[in-house]
Amino acid sequence: MEDLQGKVAVITGGASGIGLAVAEQAAAAGMRLVLGDVEEAPLREAERVLGARGAEVLGVVTDVADEASVRALRDRALDRFGAVHLVHNNAGVGVGGPIWEVSQEDWRWILDVNLWGVVHGVRTFVPLLIEQGEGHVVNTASIAGLVASPFLGPYNATKQAVVAISETLYKDLELAGSPVGVSVLCPGFVQTRIGESDRNRPAWAPGAEGEAAEGMRGAIQALVAGGIPPDRVGTAVIDAVRANQFYILTHPELDAVVHTRFEDIAQRRAPSPSPIG
């Protein structure tokens, strides 16, 4: 989808971090924006700032874990702009800890947002793109979708599932003869608020308390703070949409880690220690 001028982008998790950075780059390319986010105040601020820069932007409070909410996002986009061309399933959360200590509530919460959010986005928007005969889907995974780091069990599981869903979607569309494009975004650490995911916890999933939990949250936040700025990811995503590039890897220094993981599999050896995290 080389010419983005006047096209419509729907971006979940669009009020901050990677989602907002993609929105900024999409607006710079002349796209009209529909931003979905579960946090209303940051969403309204993003809407205001982007609008002040001349973008046509609609903010819709959206819970990607709720299929009806994602369908409402689609309907609001169509009511406002009449079409959708780029769908970026981007919203995500993460918590850490030894996998045997992660609560059932945390598993459910992370799967609801990171996995079901993508499933809802694909089921809701892809039929529309196929019917139009035009469009592109970007699913945010992570380098954790390619390499499993310790203490991130539910996060790793969801992100590897998002990679598999994206690869399958690409192949299904190819077999269907559809021109709709697909990309999967697999960044390393990016300076976002994912380390503060607890701010959006549902009431039924209370977070772990205590010194160990606080230490884990602090460690994740420190790693995130040392990551790359979101604007670099936003540029990479829009470049990939234009080029119809499938894999979007933003940290070339991690290529060797990915190769090692694949070599572990090919040589039937135990997983190598992960330097990530």
C-alpha cells in the first residue's frame, strides 16, 4: 500500500507508546486516524495534539479484550470515514515473575488483551479489508514472539501466538487470492508505559504485592527505559506498510539471539540462555 494519502488507519493502544508513534507517522503520510484506547484521558489528549497538527482524528474508547468494543470501533471508523485501510492491532500489557507463580487472573488478563485483542481485531476488520480488495494489517508481537525470555511466561506465550496468527493470516489471504497485506511487529525494548501495565488492570485481576513483585516491576521499567524511542518504531511500521514487508524487527542487534533460538531447534538442543531481560 504505497500511497497512504487520504487512507484511514485504525490503531489500538493508540493513545501512547508505539500506537501513538505509529499514529504520528501515519498522519505525516496523510492518513486519517481512528485511535482506540482503554484510557480515555490520554486518548483525548492524543486526539487534541494530533488534531492541532492538522490530522483528521477520531478517538474511540476501546477495550480490545471485548469483541463488541472492537466491533464498535470498526463501526465508528466507518461512520466517520467510510472505509478502513490500515488496521494496527497494537494494545498490550505485561507482567513478570516465575511462570509457576503467575496467578490465573494474570494469565487471563494478559491473554485477553495481547491474544484475544488481536483475534478480535482480525475477525472484525479483515473481512472488511477483503471486501474492499485493499488494506493492510499490522499485529504487534514482540521480540518475545521469537525468543522466550525468563520471567515473562504469559507475555511470551501471547506474543509467540501473535506471530503464528500473523503468519497464518498471511498464508490464508494468499490462498484466498486477496491483496490485503500483513505485517508482524517484533520490537525489543521500547520506551513505552508497558512497565506500568498495572494501571489498566481490571478489578477481577488484582496485582501481586510485596517486595518481590515491586522488584520485578522496577526491573521491567528499567529495561523499558533503556529501550529505543517509540518514533523509531512508528517509522519502521509505516515503512513496512508501504513496502508490504511482513516481519518488522526494530533491533538488529537481536538478530543473533533469534538465530541462536532457531539453531537450538534445528540441532535439537536445550534452549540457550537468553540475554534479553
